[in-house]
Amino acid sequence: MRPLLQYLYAPGLFFGLIGLATWLVGYQQQPLWLLLPLLLVGIALSFLAEAALPYQRDWNRPRRDRWRDVLHAICNEALNILGISCIPLLAALLPANEFWPQHWPLWLQLLLAITLADLGITLMHWLSHRSALLWRLHAVHHSVQRMYGFNGLMKHPLHLGLEALAGTAPLLLMGMPLPIAALLAFAIAVQLLLQHSNVDMRIGALRHLFAWAPLHRFHHLKYGRAGDVNFALFFSIWDRLLGTAFYLPHYRVGSDDLGIGSRPDYPHEYLAQLAEPFRRQPAEAASVELPSALRGSVDQL
């Protein structure tokens, strides 16, 4: 039973939740607010799976971060809801156009939205590792000391806004309808749960398509530029095009691999993390040496 759950967890949660959301909103004409309780169900399932099939057992234990991560999630999801609610106003302000394929099936419209948003968010993510100014905002996310589904929502709200702008501006200019925008936001939240999940999942060949936790854990390596890999949110093909795809199947990422190696003093508290990008930055510590199991593999990137 355990191996079956390991293989079914990621595709089951992804296609199950997003498929159910699409059916409820698109085909049953249910109100958009139902997506919020459905997301709470997804978060609960994520916690249950992490308790039953942990990748690292110690990642299930809070490290003075549980309420901080809750605050990040509440703030960022509230901003997402606010952004979605503003779409009718933006549609009224933007020039009318007929670029959005309204005649397509709803699921295909959602796939188009996910693909285009994923490209924009991935490029903003990639730039955030190359621009010192953007890195100040993005570093909040990389300060995590453990990986579990909920801290996928742990982002500085300004960086969240930049990613949202990069991902959705082209879609809004194309005339993306409100239900597709709501489903896109829901799909992103589900994907973030899976990217940062502490479930010992097995995804096999699906790693060539989906950027789930077995790939994304390497993005959180603290060893200098070693974490400059696997930037994609949804589809790992973007990393192959950027030359940043990386996977080492026999390396098990642990707590000692996470964080910001040059900033072991990075603040843990919520308000301090919001303020950190605007403070004078302290001198960075020397880069942490790569573990022997990663040498050679990371150097080839």
C-alpha cells in the first residue's frame, strides 16, 4: 500500500483537486468562493500525507515557524483573492480585445493560462536569483529550515506581487475571464503545496514534465550557487530550456542542506522578514562547502 500511495499522491492531488475545482466552477456554475474551502481540504490532505509518508520526519516538527508560515499564507492568499476580485475593474480599464479563446473548452483555457503564467513566473524567479534587488525580496522564501507543503506560500508579499504581475499581465491583456483567473490561482496554490511537500513521493518519468518536490528540493540547497536550479513552478521543461534542470536521484536533501548559507543569521519572525529586504544588509558569511555527495554533479551546471 505504501509504494502505491507514494506514486499516486502527487498526480492524485494535482489532477484531483484542480479537476474538481474546474468541474465545480466551470461546469456546475458554482460560486468562486467554493475554491477557498476546497484549498483548505488540499492543505489538510497535504498535512495528512506528510504525517503518513514523510520524506524527512524532522521536517514535520515546527521550528518556531508554524505561526509565521500561517501568517505568510493568510496574507499572501488574501492578496491573491484581492487581485482576483480586481479583475472586473481591470477589464473595464483595459482596452477591449478578443484575443482570449473563449470558444475553447474550459479545461483547455485553464491549461493555456497555467502555461503562460508558468513561463512568466519562472522567468521572474530566475531573475530573482540574478538581481541583488530582487534577491532581497526572494530571500525570505529561501530562509526556510525545513520543507513542507505549507511553506510554499511563504513569500514576501512584494515578491509575490512581482511574480503575479509577470505571470498574469499577458493573460489580463488577452482578456482572461474571471473564472479562469480564480482557477489559475487555485492551481498555483496546489502546485506550491506539491513543490514543497514533505511527502516521500515517487514521480518517476513525471519529473520530466512536473516540477514537484523531488526536483524543487534541490532549488533550496544553501551552498552558494548550487540552488540556482529547477526554477519552474509547474513545468520542468522551462528549466531544460534555461539550462538549469538538475536531479540527483540518490541524494536525499536534509535539514542541513536548507537555508541561505551566506546568511545563517536571517531572521525567523514574520515582521522581521517583511522588513529585512529594506534594512542595511550585513556582510555575508563565506559560502558553505558542498557535501562530497554533491561535488561534481553541481559543478557541471
